[in-house]
Amino acid sequence: MARIVLSDEFGRQFAGGQTHFDLDVRDVRHLVRTLDEMFPGIGEQLEAGAIAIDNEIIPDPWLNPIQPDSEVFFLPAIKGG
């Protein structure tokens, strides 16, 4: 199962403080759907942020495959003004 890591912000806001999960998913789109089912409302926030797979930020990750031994990090969008 892939290791999924949410930022502390996402963990606090949506997952009761939990930030690490082991999930059996095939690609990023499937992963986001799975997390949104677990934590309603998180999917939209995850889509707006950055995603890194195995320590590489992926610019357009939605169909990127996720291997069983992968680590996937979700980072919130950077806000500025």
C-alpha cells in the first residue's frame, strides 16, 4: 500500500489531526476520490495544492500511477497577496 501524507493543515482541518495513511490506490485521481470519501470536502482542497510522488513534485499528476511502495505528499496551495 502507498504511504499518503497530508500537510498538518489538511490533517487538522479534515482528518481529525491524522496526517499519515496507507492506502491501496492506482493513481492520483483515485487517491483524491478515496480521501474525499473518507473526509468529505478534502478533495477540492487537495486538487488546489501541490502533489509530490516519491519526493518529486508532479505538475499535472491526475493520471500519474501510484506504486504500492510510493509516498505521496499533499501540500496546501500557497496563498499570497
